[in-house]
Amino acid sequence: MDVLRDPNGLDFDRLGGEMHALAREAYPICRSITGDGVRRTLDLLRRHVDLEVREVASGTEVFDWTVPAEWNIRAAWVKNPRGERVIDFSRHSLHVLSYSVPVHRKMPLAELREHLFTLPEQPDLVPYRTSYYQERWGFCLEHRVLEGLEEGEYEVKIDSTLEPGHLTWGELFLPGESEQTVLLSAHVCHPSLANDNLSGIAVCTFLAKLLAEAKRRYSYRFLFIPGTIGSITWLAGNGEQARQVRHGLVAANLGDAGAFHYKRSRRGDAEIDRAVARVLADSGEPHEIEDFLPFGYDERQYCSPGFDLAVGSLTRTPWGRYPQYHTSADDLDLVRPEHLATSLERYLGVVRVLESNRRYRNLQPHCEPQLGKRGLYPSIGGAAGQRKQLALLWVLNQSDGEHSLLDIAERSAMSYGEILEAAQALREAGLLEPA
């Protein structure tokens, strides 16, 4: 089945369940911007797609940044004066401040408090906190647990390493008829956070599986990378590949129940911006289109002025706007199979627009061609105009070699699917040719 020509035969319910299963398997892994957690996660993805695992050594200069030392962790806990573990990394990977240096000490509660992070406004949740570029150690815990800690001497242990190693990412390239590339990017650096970003990882993985079996006009490059430093590292070492990027999306927060949100590329009116807007409008569901902001995920690196790639960000609820964001409540109950399935459907819809959006030339441009004798018009006239006939006339009228199918859909206020179907029918009838 050619999913780019006819996606209606796909079982999205089944795909949603499979994506959720992948997220469930990856959820316990403690990921960070480097280390074995990223490698383990990529190994899971390689069961589904033929990823190449790439690495760059610590200390490598990448533009204004330096690839940091590699961080790995085996255990972390805090024992109260009675020897009870009141904080334990083995219960949840968010309990440790990501990139904590090793420590094994005893200290009073007052000193320990300086290394503890909580959410007083959400006292039952564990926050996600990091310290990538300044050496420190710490723990994250529920505020109600912090308030219940007794005075006395506490034993603290973080069994971690921070030493020269590598930054690791996964990359999949699917060649198409053209070297021009569609970039799909998902960050893989967050521990035990399901929506941010196991949802984006799962959607991109299954989109790659579908596209691997399709006939492709464009080439596709999937990046499963650590946030910020990962995209910077990739861009620093892949200038030629970056110049081939024609369209791109950053995938995150795709498993919650929120409405879809799209943040435009820096260009604002790139074809990807228009394609996503058309797909969301055609869905008939609530959605929001927002202007570019140089803050957020890796779109801000791809859209930096030295590259200015046409890369936007398609999410459900954007980062920071749902109460579970960067907390232990961003779990597998928040991310649901049906939401993952619809997200995959929207992404596939965008790809379908990009693949099929072309300019055509009307081969009978002098007045309207006779559609009835070609079986494209009702044999009984006089009834009110029907949408299929209207779509045919719009495509014929605008196909002067200058207007794409997306242009026609926007001007006619008809769905892209209606315009594409009309163009296909007209081509089969010998009335259109590619411009």
C-alpha cells in the first residue's frame, strides 16, 4: 500500500497501541544529553527502523559550544537518620539532578536542603531538573516528602561518572527521487517523561517505518538527538546535508489530549508552514498556529540565521503549558494510544501534502474543456454546483504553471485532499501535465 497516495487503509488504532508499547518500554530508562541511557533508547528504536548510531567525542568544538563529558549513573539515594531511603533513584529516574557529579557523604538536613529541588505548588510531584554545564549534585523529590524530613544526619550517595566519552544520536536517511530533504527531529535526552518526549520519538519512529515502504519524491532524514547540544553538533558536522533540507518538523508533546499547535519556522511563510496549516484546517478540529519564537526545542537551532532552515514545530499542548510538564506526572497515563495515533495521522498528512504539492499546466487553457465527455461531469445539468466539479474547475483555472496545488487549496478554501483528487482525475483524463 502506498501510504503517501492513499493512507486510508492504515490501522491507526493498531499503530497507536504499538507506539504506546514502545513508549512504555523506553519509559524507565534514565536518559540525558549523553550516556548509556541514550544508547539503550536507540537500541530499542533499532528494532523498528534501521538507525545508524553516530557519536562525537567529548571536548569537540561545535560552533560556540563544546561537547560535554559523558554522564552515566548507576544508583543514587538519600538515607534518613534511621537508615531509611527517603529518596531513591531506583524508584524514578527524575529523583536525581541530571548530570550530578558523584558524591558519598553524611551531612545535616540543613546542608542537604541546599541540594534538594521540589515543586511547592505541586507538592505530590517530582520535578525534572538538570545541571549540564556546571558541576553540582542534587536530588528532586515531592515537596510533601521534603516537609516531612526530620532533623538529624543524612547519608547521601550518587554513584555516577562524568568523564570523557561521547555524545550519541540516531540517524536514519531514506533517499528519494530528489536529494532535497525533509527533516524530522525528536529529542531523546529526557528521562522518564512520556509526553516530552517519548511521544515524539514514537511518532517519528513509526512515521519512518511507513515512509521506508513508500515511493518517495523527497529524501527523508530522521534525527533522534539530545536536545540543543545534539542539533548543534549535527549542524556543525553536516553543513552539506543541512543545505539539502527543504522542509522540516521538530516532534514533541504528541501524546496528550490537547489540541494541535504549530509554531512556524523563522521564515513564517515557508511551504512547511503552509502545509501544516492546511492539514490542521482540513482536520476540522481545534488547533492553533503561532509565530516563530527563538525559544523552545531544536527548531531554534535549525532556524538560527546562519542556517535559516524551513523547520517548524508541530505538537499537541506546547512545552510548559500543561501541568504535568517536566514532572513525574508526565507519565504513561498522560500519553494515550489514541492521541499518538492521531498525531501520526497528522504528520503523515503533512508529508502527503509535501510529496504531492506540484504545479501543473492546463492542456486545454482556452475556456473550460468539455468535462462531460471525459466522464468528469454529470450528464444531467441544472443542479446546484457540487464540490467535486468545483474542485475540478478550480484546478483547471489555476493550473497555468505558476500555482501549486497548495496555492489552489488556499485560494479556493477547499481541502487539500479535494484539490489533489481533482488534479489526479484531470491528469488521468489527459487535461493536465506537470509544469
